[in-house]
Amino acid sequence: MGLFSNKYNTPFDNEDTRRIRHVGKPRATHIKATGYMTTRSALFLGYTLISLCMLYSVGKVTLWWPVACATAVLFIWSVTLRFFIHPKLSALSFVITAMLFTAASEASFRMEWCSAASGALFIPMALGMMSLSRFKADDEEKFSIPEFTDEVFKPFALAVFASAFGFLASGLFEKRFIFTTLLFAITFLIVFSWALSKISGTPRLITSKALTEFWDIPVADYQEVRRFAFSRVAFALVMVVIAGMLFAMWVLVGGPYARMASVPATALVQTIISMSLLSFSRGGIRKSIFGLRYFVSETAIGAQFLAVFFLARQDHVPSIFSIIVAVILAILADTMLTGLLSVIRRRLIFVTKSRYLDGLPFYLVLTSLICMIVETCLYSLTGL
């Protein structure tokens, strides 16, 4: 009889005789949804954070200048390009923004507020502003103007505070590197997200929901390998063209004119080549995440890396050996980062990870890893 004297919570048990009783009934209003950023605002935050960390770590800049310059250009974009740039013309927004950063950097360079390469270091932020003009808001069918407070101002302010923390924390070491500044900045984002979640009682994550999902990973087949190889070869060809253009510009023009024209000319040429490849490529290559979907952003960062290589040596044209090494580093870094993302995104499907690290913070950690490898090579090779 003892076996049948204990009450179990079966569907047939009376509610008053159940062993576990609930105090009140849960309602839908008691469940708070996780707070995510939109994908375009998350990308804007990530790109802006990379730019500010590089500006603080590379070259001689006045501490207040990177934030002041970024704020000025972002304000001009917010009251002009934000309202009328169509997603199909987002590349035009990138070129115009690159020119604005170049003009601000050139004027500041003459006042000794920044280094000659500062304009090129703002290119990731220009890509983030292009993302705001290029992508729709999550779960929306039609493109809408980016909301200023939630999608522009808040991500920018968060990037400013995180990069400042990263810069100050990296000063604990003997020498500041980009990857250490970026890692400390990422730590700030994670801790801020955790603290905000605890205070509000609702998970508030510094990422978008799309960046934490893996439904868009294509099936691992031979076609994807071919698309990956094609896009990497295309990237290498663009880097060779950009390096040749910069070398010719500095040899034939030289002086302040080459310095002022390097960043906008590089942005314009790589955008034209990249968009042409996208226009004439097949749909499978163009839309694949392992193909050319993010090709414009890849070539923009690689091309400006080469521009920095020339801008850092204003007194003389870099040697052919140095240029070749810079091109090889750009190609290898792109191949390593895209290949790493291709492999890790598949493995993350079966991995339990912290929600505060998932998405944008994790991708920034991978970016800092690539920065560490590139910086190690640059400081280790003689003649660079």
C-alpha cells in the first residue's frame, strides 16, 4: 500500500494534493524577452570599436582627438547620408565617409593632433556606417532609416567607453598593441552586458540575435570550397592592384598630395573592383558567406592596411620587398580569419557557450587573434 500512498504530479492528480505547489500562476507579462541589438547596429559597434582601438594603439594621436573626429563625421552622416542613401548605394556611402575622415585627418595632421595614417585607421568605422545604410532592421521586410538613439548613438557611446577602457588597461604592459587594447575593450563589453542584465533583471546582450545563430551556414560540400578559394584568389588580386596603385602614386606624385589621396583613392578603387566582381559573379558565389557576401568589407580593410604601410613612411617610398611582405600579410590574414570563421561557426553548433560572449564579442576575440599574429610579424621582420 505504501507504493500507492505517495502522490505524484501526474496529469490526473488533484491540484490541492500535489506534492509541489506553485505560488501564483505564471503569466506572459512575467517573462521578459532577451534584449538584443539589431544586426546593423551591432556591426557598427564592432567596426567602430576596432577603429578606435587602432587609433589609440598606433601612431601619435592626442587622446581626445579620435573621439572628437569620429563624433564630427558621425554627426555629418547622421543629418545627411542617413536619410537618403539607398541600400544599393551603400558603397557610395562608404566612399563619401572615407573622404570625410580623410579630410578631417589631414587637417588634424597639420595641427599635429594625429598621425598621417589616422585617416586609414577610420576605415573600419566607415564600414560600420555603411552597414547601417546597407542592412534592413531585423525582422523587417523593407529598409528603414537607422534609428538614431538605439542604432547609432548608443552603439557609438558604448564603443567610445570600451575603447577608452581598453587603451587605459593596455597601458599596464610595457608596450601597447592593438590586440591587447581590443581584448580589454571586449572584456568591458562583456562585463557591461552582465552588469546591465543583473540590474534590469532581463538579459541585455551586446550582439544581435542573427550573429548568435547558425541557420545560414551552407552544407559542407565541394562547391563551398570552390567559392571560398575563388573569393580568396579575388582578394589577393585586389591587394596586388591596390599595392601597385599606391606605389605608382607615391613614386609619380609623392609628398602631401599622395598622402591626401591615398585613403580616398584606395577606397574608391577597391570599391569599384569589389562591386564589379559582385555584379558579374554567379548568385551562389555572391550570396555565400564563404564567397563574396562580405567581400567589400574584406577588401576595404586589406586595402587600407596597405595604405597605412605607405603613410607610415612619408620620408621615402617603401622598398619592393616591404610591399611584397605587406601584400602577403594582408592575404594570409584574410585567409586565416575567413577560414577560422568557416570552421569555428560549424563547431559552435555543438558547443555550450556563455550568452554574454556569444555573437559579436566572440567575433571580436577572433579579430584580436588575427591582429596579434599580424602585429607579431610586423615587429619581428627586419626592414619593416
